[in-house]
Amino acid sequence: MSNPMEGVGSTIRHRTRRIKGCRCHGGKLCGFARADKSRACVASLSDSLQKFSSLTVSGQRASYNLFDSDIVLLILLAYKLKWPCRMPYSQPSLLRDALRFMEKSDPCVVAGGTDVYPAMKSGRQPVTYLDVTRIQGFSDISRTHAGTRFGAAVTWSDVVKADLPPAFCALKQAAREVGSLQIQNAGTIAGNICNASPAADGVPALLALNADVEIASASRGARAISLGSFIKGVRKTALERDELVTAVIVPKTPAGMTSGFEKLGSRRYLVISTAMTAANVLLDNRGRIEDVRIAVGACSAVAQRLTALEANLVGGDPSRIAITREHLGTLAPIDDVRGTAAYRLHAVERQIRRAIARAIEA
Ligand SMILES: Cc1cc2nc3c(=O)[nH]c(=O)nc-3n(C[C@H](O)[C@H](O)[C@H](O)COP(=O)(O)OP(=O)(O)OC[C@H]3O[C@@H](n4cnc5c(N)ncnc54)[C@H](O)[C@@H]3O)c2cc1C
């Protein structure tokens, strides 16, 4: 054997696919590792190499004792040969740079990654990633004369901790229901709406707040559209290929408006909603409903406001809410493992009353 290192790169690639400890192949472990991924892979590779000091070279078996310098060399070789764990990852700090990147490549946009990574199919990786969490201003919650601005990288935990008026109680309650604390620490408002799941817990509360979505692209600048127009269907949004969501903006809410959120799932936490309802309520000085907004999720392809019911409730007594079939007529729940359509409608009726009561108690 003249050179025991000859052909080593492809041998490593071949071997690591079969090494049990390295689950990176297939993308499963790597899902949440994000920036730590390459480190995890390197650790896994060097572990594997320590175990496999016998390498196959040019079809022959050869015994070779690996030293640290060899391991470094082998890792570099593996990277050069595009070992399957390579993950091109861009993390700009300026919006301008992020938008230019969007224009010239077709990256997978990632914020907390709590929807992106679990949805990844084995062996099918995007060409490149654009992480928006370091962009200046993206993690800020700010209050202006026009309303409240949630930067696109604001997490659910940021929402829970923020000092917001009672009209945002439903949004905070929804934030506490998103997955677990770990998911709330990583998952963002923008990710929730861009993922456009019918069961996205943030959407009904934001609809009841009349939220707008701020969008930007390098060539066309910024635009804002209502959340109702932004989510177009299951996993469909109004975003163009080169656009990023930059913020979610809630216009000024009337003084004295309060809100409540109700979620139904098959267990208390870490559960996909069977149905959820958010209600924002403003009472007049006689205790009658002056303004009410009711939004329901997981009961149609896109969460929606129940405008007919809202109109009927104005002027009424909040403790005597009459809900008819017609009021729920725009909902189109499905039968699935979480519940039947009839059960969902029944649950929503109860949720509306509870969400209104919760809002008034707030
Ligand atoms: C274990 C677990 C439990 C969960 N439980 C719940 C739950 O109870 N309720 C619930 O609603 N959700 C739940 N989720 C889903 C997820 O956590 C939320 O939807 C979260 O808000 C997504 O935010 P993210 O930042 O992680 O999004 P990401 O995964 O980073 O992105 C989601 C989508 O949005 C796009 N995107 C993100 N930011 C931008 C941007 N600025 N511009 C353009 N596109 C963008 C991405 O390209 C992707 O398509 C759960 C997820 C997991 C893994």
C-alpha cells in the first residue's frame, strides 16, 4: 500500500452513511441543530473515525492509526467533497443584504425553524438557507402613534413578556399555547403566519386585532396588506418569491378593548388545535357590547372572522350571547383524527362564549 490516505474522502462519505451514531444523513437529527449542525456533524464524524481506524483504500483493507491531524485533514476533505451534511447558511444583519440575497438566489427562509425543519423531507435539502433572526430591528416590538409593530423575528416568548395593552391578552394567551416553552422561545409570529397552517394558533388572535403584514422586496420596496388577504389557503400566502415579511403591525386598538383566546386540543399542551377562537371586546358605559371581533381557526382552510355574528352582537348583553347556525355558516370544518366537523362546530359555539367572557374578565 503506497498511500493509505488515497481515496479517503469518498470512503468517509460511504462509511458515515452507515454509522449509526450519525443521523445527519437524512436530515433528521440536523433539523434543530441549525448553526450547531456542522459542529454536530464534525463531532459525529470524528467519533466515527476514532472507531473506524481500519479504512478501505483502493478496494483493499488497510490498518491505519488515525491521529488528530489526520482527522482534521479528513474532515476538510469530506467538506471539500460536499459531504451530505453541508448546509449553506446565510445570516445577514441588514435587511438590504437579505433582500438582495432573496433576489439573486432562491433560499429557504428560516426564522425559528420550528416549522421549516420538521417539514424537511429526507435527502431533499434546499440549496441554501436565509436566516432572518439577526436582521436589525427584526426582534423588536415597538409602539408608535399608528399602533404596535412586531418585527418578523419576534418570538412567542417575546410576546408573552412584552408590556402590551389588554386588547393583546388573546395574543399572549395564544402565544402560551404554541407548542412548549422551547418552541415558544424559537418560533416566531412571522413564521406562524407564513407557514399558513389552518391550525396556526397566532392567526385568530391577530385577525381579531386587525393585523397587517409588512412585506419587502429589493426591487419593489415595502408594502403592507391585511392578514386576511395575506393568508390565501392551506400553506399559501400572498408572498412573492423575492419577498420577506418584515413585520406584523397591529393598528391602534380602542382604549378599553380587551380580549380572550380559547384553544381546544386532545391534551393540555404541545398539541395541534382542534379548534380555537379569539375575541376582542369593547363594552360601552352601560356594559353593552360596543365593538366585538371574533376569529375562529382550525375550522376552515384559513382562519376567519365571523362578521355576521359580530354585527348581531353589537348593542347586546355580553352575558347573553345568541349564536345560530347561520352565524357559523362560513366555517367549513373537516372530519379528521382530531375531531369531526360537527364536534368542531359544537366546540366553537362554546369557545365564542368563553372567549368573550374571558375578554371581559381581563
Ligand atoms: C413540537 C412543535 C409543536 C408546535 N406546536 C404548535 C402549536 O401548538 N401551535 C402553533 O400554531 N404552531 C405550533 N408549531 C409550529 C411552529 O412552532 C409555529 O408555527 C411557529 O410560530 C413557527 O415559527 P418559526 O419562526 O419557527 O418559523 P420557521 O419554521 O422558521 O418558518 C415557517 C415558515 O415561514 C417562513 N418564514 C419565516 N419567517 C419569514 C419571513 N420573515 N419572511 C418570509 N417567510 C418567512 C419560512 O420560510 C417557512 O415557510 C409547533 C411546532 C413544533 C415543532
